[in-house]
Amino acid sequence: MEKSRKFLFLILNLDGGGSEKIFTRLVSNLCHIHDLVVVTFYEEGIFLTEIKQLPVRYYSISTNNDNTFRFARRLRQIIKQEKPEKVISFLYYPNIVSHIALYGLGIEHIPSERSNHRKYFTHTIKHVIWKILLRRTYQKSTNIVALT
């Protein structure tokens, strides 16, 4: 069976949290009917083995010298290479990095918010910038997936 659509899924890592579990289930169920690319920031977690056994292309974008813009640049390179129809990101930080990486590419972005990011943000300049970027991310997104 030919796979019809190509999607890129992004998450921080594949540790044992609820977001990672839902992410893994979603990828596991969709990979047989769609062409999927899975990207994590860090190559770690209890679900990593399961993801690597699926018919997906897997990338990790972490190096020894990471920051938001380096992550975005590496993600943008993968996006340009893979040419997905949509990018689906999980959690606020991957949502921000996806937004930056997708700037000007014309690819749809669907962020999935799975936590109360306000709980983690402080009044540091970095977090103030992240709040602004997150607001822009949600304003520019095709759709947003949120928990009820």
C-alpha cells in the first residue's frame, strides 16, 4: 500500500511521560498509512526503541552546543530535506522551535500543547522572548491541539 501523506513529528525526547506516550501511540498508529519523519531533540527515553522499530525516518537534533536557534537551524535542514506536508510538534519548547524553523517555508504547523507552560516560565529575558514566540506560534498555526 502506497503511503499517501508525509508528516514530521517533533518532541523533546521519548522519556516516559504522558506526552511521550501519546506521541509514540500516534506515530505507531499513523506510520502504516502515512510517510512519517520523527525528530527528537535528545536521543533518549523508554519509547525510543519502539519508535526506532517502526517504519519511520528518525532524527535527533542535539549536539554538544545547543540553543534554541541551533535546534531550529538543524530542524529546518531536516524539513527542507524531507519536505513534509505538515509539522506536528508536542510541548511548548518544540512548538517554539518548529515555528522558528518553519519561517518562510510555507509548510503547515500544528502545535500540540500538553502542559501549562506558564508554570515553567519565569521573568528572565529568555522566558519573556519564549512567551512572545509562543504567542506568535499559536497565532500563525494552522490548527492547535490542546488537552481539555
